[in-house]
Amino acid sequence: MKTEEIKVANIECNACARTIKNSLLKIKGIESVEVNVENKLVKVQYDNLDRELIVDELDSIGYPEVQVK
């Protein structure tokens, strides 16, 4: 099982968190999703899945990843 933390700038509220969680949990291989609204982090646990699929799904629902430098 892999765990990934993805920074997403435009998480504003619990409705945003619900949208992200519901969308990501539809992807086969994702075991759990936690969204921290305050820190704007999405924590995903998954198996046998490419990280880019997660990032692409976030982007498609309007929550693009922030590239941390």
C-alpha cells in the first residue's frame, strides 16, 4: 500500500473535501482518502495504481495539484 500527500491550493471548505473524497474513492485501487481543508492536503492510500491517475482526476474535477518547490 502506498500513501501519497498531494497539495491542492483551492480546497476552501468541507464541500470541497467531500467532492474530492467521493471522486477519488470511485477509482479502483484507492483504499482511503483524507482531505485536510486547513492545510490544503489530500492524503490517499492506494494499491496498484499510477499516481498520475490520482492527479489527473483531481485536475478534472477542478482541484489541480500545487507543485511544491
